[in-house]
Amino acid sequence: MAGSLVLRDWRGILWNYAQLTLGAGLLIVTFNLFIAPASLAPGGVSGLAVIINHFTGWSNGITMLFLNIPSIALGFFYLGRFRFLVRTLYVVLLYNLGVDLLSPLFPAAGISGDLMLNALYGGVLGGLGTGLVYRGRGTAAGSGIVSRVLQLKTGLPINQFYMIIDGSIIAVFGLTFGWEKALYALIMLFVWGVATDYVLEGPSVIRTAFIVTDQPQAVANGILLRLKIGLTAWPGQGMFTEADHVVLFCTISRPDVNTLKEIVTEIDPYAFLVIGQGHRAMGGKVKRPSLKQSSA
């Protein structure tokens, strides 16, 4: 038993570091293929590095590494000390040093001179990389750490700090490279965030259903028989009519939405049905009775 737990722990650690490595690799590709050639960055440390490189010619990777030192120190003291430090430092070193070491492998002018294409594809690829880093329980340092610490200290939403920090950097970016590029940088920032959320939460592949009905047993039996899914029920009351009802809840796949509607309307035409979106469902499978139970 203990051996299997240790093996499971090691598999989990290896899987996390595989995600951290792949995420850092995607960030390296994003920087060298879209950010640096187009002088386009979605705020953060990468944006500061591009601005500093423009004025000084310093290498982007080393510049990002030095800029990340204060945020790493901040995260060490407020976000988990060594548990935080190991994985974040791994990603930062891999990403920042990889940007410089692997830059000769990429075309200096990138693969497109179109700023919109660079903003969109850079945002998607960078967001996927960031999402993988987060899934591996690490961070790429930078404004994310500062925003998280400020959230803990003030209680304000973390998105506000992201907007203030990254928005300020993009404003400096606009003063340096022109406001047109700053607008494209905002597009990249938005797409980056959407892609990161997609990796973290996955696509919306399930639907949640709330059914308010006066025939709960008949509706539940119809859904159980035709869709083979379980339901949860609890009592409810109409606040206007003060009539008692029963609320049924279940999760279904998208192709089953129309079937669910047909079942409910056939059995109880007066039922109230609400379909929502969900990202992931776990457990709650219907167990079919055994032959012994069914024959008893």
C-alpha cells in the first residue's frame, strides 16, 4: 500500500514537471517567434524586457531573469516559501535562459509581419504555455506573483491588479513603440488570458439542467430510463404562487440537450427547465442493479 502511494506521488511529480517543461517551451517559442520579432508584448515582464531591449540592446532572456528576481523573492515570503520557489525557479530559468539560448534557431523577423497575426497566434500559444505552467503547479513569476500578493494583502480582486500592472506596462509600451502596437498588445493580452483559462478549465463540454416540476418521479424515471443518468432532487417553493414544487438537477452532454427537453415536455408540459454550462463533472454515475437484486 505504501509503495503504491509513493509510486503515485512520483508519477504526479513527473507529470507536473512535464507540464512545466512543455509550458516553458511554448513560452520560449511564443517570445522568439511572435513577441520579439514584432516588438509586441501583453504587458508583464516580457513587455518590460522588450522595452528595455529597445533602448539598451540587452538580451531579452537575461533582462527578464533579473526583472523576475524581486517578484520571486516576494513570492517566496508570501506564497509558500520553498514549495513555491522550486517549481517557479525551474520555470523561470528554463523560460528566460531558453529565450536567449534558442533564439538563433528562430527567424529574426518572425514568420509574419502582420501585427494582428502576431497578436492572435502569440496570445494563443503563450496562453497555452501559461496554462500548462499553472496546471503543473508553477508560475512564470512576473506580474502574476505581484498581483497575487497584493490580493492577499488588500482583499481586492486579483484581476484589478492584473489590469493596473499590465495596463501600465502597455501604456509605457505605447509611448515607446506607438499606440497602434499598444492596441495590438491589448488584443494579445486578452487572447492570452482566454487561452490560459481554456487550459486550466477545459472546454465547456457538459450542460447542467435544473427542472422545476410537479411530477418529479415521472420526470426522473423518464430521464433515468432514456439517458441513463442520475438526478438529485430537493423541495422548492414558488415565491409568487407559494406553491410547492420539486427541483431536479442533473448534468448531461451537449448532444443530449434536445433529448432531455423532449423527455421533460412530454411528461410535464408545465415544467420549468433551465440549461446551463459546465466545464467538468466527476462521480455520480448510475449503478445498475445486479441480477440477484433485480430477481429478488
